Amino acid sequence: MGPRGPGLVLSACLLLAACGPALGRGPRGAQEPQEPEGTREPPPRDADDRDEEQEKYRAGGGQDPPTPQCFRCCDPSAPMYQAIPAPQINITILKGEKGDRGDRGLQGKYGKTGSAGPRGHIGPKGQKGSVGAPGDRCKNHYAAFSVGRRKPLHSSEYYQTVVFDTEFVNLYGHFNMFTGKFYCYVPGVYFFSLNVHTWNQKETYLHVMRNTEEVVILYAQASDRSIMQSQSLMLELREQDEVWVRLFKGERENAIFSDEFDTYITFSGYLVKHAAEP
């Protein structure tokens, strides 16, 4: 290098410093290197914008705003701005404590009734429960009688009521031993039975009566042999009805046999069903 060598080198450095930005531009479409956000220069502003900002600043009572200084990235005196790191969020602190339970909401509308499911299995037998309170006693209705006669009876000019002298059963006294009649105090269906012993060579002719009505007959023709004869029936009685036995009058000679040692004549009856029962 000659005596002008140092001078040429100094001139080249000054030329590069002045024309460096223009020479560093690449062709159109090429990507320019990105500068850090802290060192990027703000875009140039027009003169009109600066005048407008100064007028606003003076109207507020201040002086002219300071003129911002521009720096190049290659200038050794340019301030270096450090990039602000992105804030780190601690996810563990985002979940707060469990709040108090809120008030119960209104009941919603009922949905449509679904189809019936299959029948489940039979569950185990439960424990025996405690004894309940005693209930009312059932009101049962009873009526019954059974009477006998130890004296024979012969027909006369008039009808005769067969009166009995032996009492086997007379519940509540519904059968009157003096009149020989059963009086109905419990209405309903009754069963009655009459048994007599015939007399030799005489007819046996009796009626079972309800009030004044002849209901059934007990009859046996005259015979050399005396036999036991019976009649039974069921009657539906109303309250105050009377049931009794009558011997036919003397236009036809008839009689019933008995003695003081044995009872040959019996008359019985009892309630089968009360009228109030279903």
C-alpha cells in the first residue's frame, strides 16, 4: 500500500457509514431481518402531526413537547431495551375454595310416564312387627232353642197348641214355655225340626205354624205299630214373627205319644243367617 493508503481506507469507511442503510437493502420481495421490539424505530411522523401535537400541548398550559431522539441500531450509543418476558401464570392458584351451597331451586315439570319395567325378584322376609291394639269385638247374632214334651196329647173339638214342659236350650229366652211359641227377635233365616211318636190305632196330624199360617204338616196314618215321625224346614222370619206347633181338631181322632220316663216329642230351631249380613 502507498502513501495514500490510509486516506483511502478512511474515505471508504465514511462512505459506508453514510450509504450503509441504502446499500444493505435487498431486492424486493426478500425478507428483511427482524429487529428486536425494544430497538425498533418508531415510524416517521408528518410535520402536520407534529404541529397538531404542539398546539394541543400549548393549549394545556405546557411548553413545546420534547423532540424525540432517533437512534440507529448500529450506533454504539443507541440504548438497548431488554425484551419483557411473558408473564407466567401459576395454574395451581386459579382453583379457588369450594363455595357455600346455594338455595334449592324450584321443582321442575314432571316428565312423561315411562313404560312399566319387569317385575323384580322377591325380597327377603321382613322381621315380625309389633302387636297391634285390640280391635272391637265382632257383633254376632245368635238365636236357638230346643224343647221337649213328656206328656201325651189327644185331639179335642178345637185346635190345640202343643205346649212343651222340658227345656234343653233356650238362648235368651226367645221360646216361651207357657205359650209354646218361639218369638223372633233376630230377623233372618231359621231352621226348624219337629219329632213326635205316633199312637197305636190313631192318626198323627200336626201343623208347624208361622203366625196364623199353616206352613208344613206332619202326618202318619193309623197303624198297629207306633213309630217316630219327623218334619224339618227353613223359614225366613221377620221381627215379632211366631213359630209354633198345632194339633188338628177332633173331627179326626189323632194323638201323639209320650210318657214321664222318656221324651218322645221334641221341637228345635236356630238362626242360620242374620238378615243384616250380606
